[in-house]
Amino acid sequence: MKLHHLIKEGGWSNTATQSTRLTPATVKKALALLPEFEKALNAYLEVHGLPAVSISHPVGSTAYVDKDLEEHPDKEYGDVDVMVELQPIHGMTESKAGAAYQAAFAHFIKHESPEFVYRHDTTGQNVIFHVGNDEYVQVDLVKAFTDAAEWARYRTTPEYGIKGALIGFLYSALAEVLHLSIGQLGVQYKKKAGQLVKFRTLKQDEVGTISRDFEMFGRHIAEWMVQHIKPGTTHVAIHPSLARRPGMRYEEVKVKDLADVVKGIALTLELNGVLGKGHLEDYPTAESLVREVQAIYLEKCIDAANSSKFDKAETEEAKAKAAATKEMLISKSKELALHLDM
């Protein structure tokens, strides 16, 4: 989950939601409106020449809404995240197709959405539902093309009881160190003149996908990285720690598991003699690489806690939520970062 997803939580993107207690029961009210919203959206898309979309599973912390409704009915969420599966558009790259959908979503929400939608200035990243009385619920639209939907669903699912940003920042910290992206489209790379470049590079010759296998992506990263740095490698030795934890588990997402994947990747790169070389020249050992991931992770969490977007909180309750969220980000990230100790 990216920073802008985090700071939208709890009404940070729009003050209309700040007085709503987003309990599991309230979330269920919002989810119940999705079929009607999807039907109206698809009718609009058809008129404008875009393929229909499918709004499927709740993701993020609301992936656990049924469990919370039964076990923790007083729990409060920041917002609701749902998966929106997009269809490829003939003649368009995924990037251009995604932009076309995004623009269509924004116009539909602002101008042609059903009566229960609170029409506000949106980029199409989220929609606000009026679920009754003075209750307004922000629903974030997590978009992925159909071939990446399963990966995106689990990539955006946090550990139960822990804010999604606290695992999302670990994915992005690892990606930053390795010059990759580990986002909703999968594990991806960019190359220019045959060389791996930082993923934020705008002018590149090649964009590729390394893995969309949630249970194996760590091993796939290590194998790809060794073969990139040492062309012609026919056998990549896998460190026992990566063999034990090559990726995440579908049945239970844990921050500790991701930390183990990070360490397993680092140890496998060290085992194959590629650390200290190429774009990894600043990390001669597995420990130095993992320490850098740890430092970037903590920096991202602190930056999120200090975001000026929290200043949008207006009510006393919203201000209290903002303060609690900021404190949680700092304290919990320090605790979770210990899983990266070698």
C-alpha cells in the first residue's frame, strides 16, 4: 500500500467521512451497495467504449471484515478497500488503459453516479457512499488487470490486526534497494540500454514482470537478480532460508514472513557472489543489504506519520484518530523492523 493510500484513511482525503465510525457493520453496509455501483459504472463504461470491470473482494484490513464482525464488532477501520478487476484494452498498453479507466471512473463518480454516491472532486481512486443518516464511507478502488488480480488481492492484504501500510512499506523498501517495483502489477523491473535502472526512471527501453506468484516471488526475485548480474548463470544456489520461505502464505499474511523473505533473498544473493556488484555495489554482504531495507522501511513509516495530510482532520474525534495513527506508525514500525535483524 502506497503512502497516498495510507493518508486517505479516516477521512484524510475528504472531511465528509470524519464523523462516521467505520465498524464492521458499517463496512458491510458499504459493501452491500457495490453491486448497484458496479452495474451503473459498467453501463457508463459501455457508452464510452470501455470494457466492463468487476468489483470483487474487499482487500486491505477490510479483507477481514467478516471475522471482525463476529469477533471484534467494535473495531474501527480507516476506510474500505475493494479490488476492481480491469480488462485489457486492444491497442493500448496497460499504463494507457489504466489511465483511461481512471479518467472514466473520476468523471462517473463526480457527475453520473447513483444517488447514494457522495459526489466530490476525486481522481477516481476512491468513492464515498452515503450509507444512511449522516454516515459516509470512503471506499478505495484498488485496480488491477485480470491477469494480475490474484497477486494484487494478496499483495494489498495486511497481517490481521496491523495497518496495511506497515507491510506495504516493507515491500516498497525491498523494491527500492533492489531497483524493482513490488506493487499491484507484480514484481517488475525497468532496463535502459540493457542495464537495470531504478523503477521510478521515466525513460526506459524495457519494462518486464519477474513474478506474480505470491508464494514464490522471493525466490523468483533472487534467481532473476543473480542471472541479471551474472549473465549466463545456469544454476542459482538457493539459501536454505529462502527455500523455507520463498514467498508469502495465502492462508495467513504475516509481516514476519515478509521479513524472512527479505533475509532469504539477501542470503541467496550473497551465496551466489553477486552482492557488491552492479547496482548492488553498496551492499557487499547480506547483512548490509538487509540493514538498508530496514533503514528505508523505518524512514517511510516516519515520513507517513509526519504527512501534512493528517492536518485535514477537523473534528476532535478525527484529530484523536490522526494522533493515534501517527503514534502507531512510529512505535509499531520499530517493533516490526526487529524481524529484519540478522
